[in-house]
Amino acid sequence: GYYRLASAHLELDELVEGKRVVEESRKVEQNELIEELSKKLDNELAQENVLPDDHPERKKMDALTKWLASSTETYMSKLKMRYYAKNYRGVHARQKIRNKELILFVPKSHLITLEMAKETIISKRIIEAKLDLLSPKHSFLSTFLLLERQKTDSFWHPYLQLLPSDYNSIPIFFNDEDLKWLEGSPFLDQVRDKISDMQKDYDAIWAVSPEFHQFTFNEFCWARMTASSRIFGLTIDDKKTDAFVPLADMLNHRRPKQTSWQYDQVRGGFIIESLEDIPRGEQVYDSYGKKCNSRFFLNYGFIVLNNDGNEVAVRVHWNNDDPLRQTKEQLNGEPFAVKTFRIQTSFEETVVQEFFGLIRFVELTDKTKLMQLYQLYETHGRGENDREGFKAAKTPPLSVENEKKMLATVRRICDGQLARYPTTLEEDLRLLKQDDLTENQRNCILLRSGEKEILQHFVKLAETVAPLLDLPMKDVKRLVLTQPYNAYMDYINNAVVYLLSRKE
């Protein structure tokens, strides 16, 4: 009786009603099951009531729910918002969600699309002036946010007031003290480039739109980061566009994917469907995709632990004293320039293979082999649709000597990058054990330590694998079965074994 009824209320997220049934049960008898259920109800009520009813944040969340529900088409009955901290919220399952279940429908009437944003007076000025903005869609959507935020009677007010008030966890808004924690990291260049790009767009818009003069650069940055971190790429009425989708943009990130989303042309709105069973009360996630922590940090202000998509930027410089420089430039079809690669630990990644390939080409000193390389391309590399020509970064393993030089250069590049940091990886790992770090400081350490792990991986690869190139094949086959070489087998099979078999 009482237990089943209280349990039913719990499953339906009717926590207050469930607690009332528990209290009625206690008047009749003491029951161990009821007491366990009471604890569950108390725990969930505590989570739900982090904010009192009259708290401004609770009022904002309630206002968004009411606004979305004002459309009879909206479906969100199995979802609820939960407040964690300032500017940090999530979406949870109000009831158990089953695999392949529709869990959210937001009608087109409640989407802010790129086409709508282009109708603002500022956007029209941009279009009329034919501005070549670095990020046009984000700029259009940003001006829409800035203008609508000013209106006290905006239809979008319930959504706009719940957007983050600031992005102090995103590096472009860091103060000098926080930026010091990124010293030595190539990520700092990304931060500076991002600020520079937004300043250029801000200045360009300011020059053609008097209506834009009322907004500061900092306000524009807020709007731009809101757009870049929250919009969805959709196809509506057979046209690709971008849109803000209220509530859907509050789902936090998790990989692998737990949900899928799209614009449903038949239903006439944005939908989210589950890809697995989600227990009642659990957080519901979106996947922002496989990205490096530099992208997560730069655009969203968070770091993913144990991120298999991590990268670090390294640069390959040409040797200005190379006697074959002119010939190499002719083959490559362009003058020598510094080339940046964003490398990962996996040799299967194309960017890693091209990083190695370009260094092989740079370190090549045998003109005969250089011409053989070009002839190889002419014979086997061209396809019917090949319009790019010879690519130095596609250079395969050429010889044992060239490969040893390539590995030595890889090690020198990575050692050089590691030397730019004021701390070692080991020191970073010790710092992360401290409990007095701010969120920004901790994220900076996590970012730079992830970069160092990749750099150390390639230093270790070079020093571990290079000696194999001086051994007979039979010894190599025996050695690679042992522990130190397991992490490098893709490269060993692709390059070392290939070169030694040719040599023999």
C-alpha cells in the first residue's frame, strides 16, 4: 500500500507527494522499506531544493519552463533543469527514459535562427556593406542577442535571461594572473588569435553600423562566445542554418553519445532522442564531439579528463642552409615556410603521418632519392582527380639514414617545446593534487599537462625506436614483442620493419 504508492510518486518525480505518503505510513507502522525510501526522497528533495523558491535563478528556470510550455507543441515532460553553481546548470531525467525515446521537442517558433538574426538593423548594415567578417554567422547571431537583451518585452526574454551572465572560465576573459598558468603553452597563441579575430570583426561592424556603437567590445565577446558555444547546425526547409535551441543548449557534454538531435521537418521543430536507457534522476547529456581540450577550453571553458582527442601544436622549420632548398621548393610548388601540426599520440592520425612526412622531406640530403621520390609520385601518386600536385608532407619512409634524422628532429622539436614550459609534467601532476587551486588554474594545468604528455610520448618514441634501425631484422622482430615497444607498434610496422626489409 503505502510503500508502493510512495515509490510510484518517486518514479514520477512527485517528491513532495511521495514524502507525504511516507509520513502517513509512519503513523500506522514502522517499516524498514519505507525508511529507506524516505532517505531517497530526502536526498532528491535536497538536490532539487538547492535553491529556495524565491531565488532569482529558480525563478528564471521556472520562467523558461513556463515559456516553452506556452506552446502546446513543446514536449519536455521527462526533463528538468538542475542548478549546480553560478552559470552552471544541467538537464536531468524527471522519469526513466528508454532507448530511442523522444525526450524533447522545441517548435520552430521557439528557435532563434540565423535567418532571423540577419533581419536586425545591424545585420542589414553588415550585409549592405558586404563586410568580409572572419566569423559572419556568429556575428549575426551575436547582434541579435545584444539587441534583444535590451528589450523589456522581448519574446525571447525567458531564454535570454537564463544565458550565462559571464564566461570567466573561458580563457579569452582571463586576467593576467590566470594567463600566467598557460606560460609556455602554444595554446596561448590560440587565445590571442581568438581575441584578435573578434576585435577585427567588432571594429568592422562598428565602422558601418552606428546602431552598434552602444555595445562594448566586452559585450560583443560575451555574445560571440554565447553563439559559438550554444548554437546547433540544422537543416530547416532544405536549407542549412544555425540556431539557438532553448533548453537543448543546456545539455552538458559526454562521450560516447547518449542522445541524438536534429530538426524534424515533418514535426516542424527540433527534437532530441535518447540512444540508451537513462535512469530517473540521472543527468542527460549531449556530445559536443571528439575535440582537443584546447577547443573545449577555448570555446566552452572546461577540460575533459583522459581526453583521447588531445593535441598539441608543434612547428616544423625548413633548413635555410639546405643545398637542395631550391629543388625542394620547386617540387613542393611553394616557398619554404614554417608549418604547424596539431599532433596526437596515435600514429594512425593523418596529421601525425604528415608531421613525420614533412620532416623526412626537410631532412632529405640525397638528390637522387629526392628525384626518385618525385618520380614515385608521378608514377603512382596522381589520380584522375589529383589537382593538388606533389605534397612534401606525404613523403613515405625513404631510407634508414633519413628515418634516423627524422626521428632525431622529432625529438628536438618536442624537447624544444617542453623546454618552453616553466614546469615539468611531474610538477604539474603534483600541483593537481593541491586543493587550493581555482577552477581556472586547475584547467590551465590540466591543459598544459595534456600537451606535455603528447610531447613526451614522441620524445620517448624517438629515443626508443631509433636504435632499432641499426639492428638486423631478426633482432627487431624479437625485441618488439617486449614491453617498451607496445605503444609504438603502428609506427614500427609502417616504417622500421618496412625499411629494414628493403635493406635486407
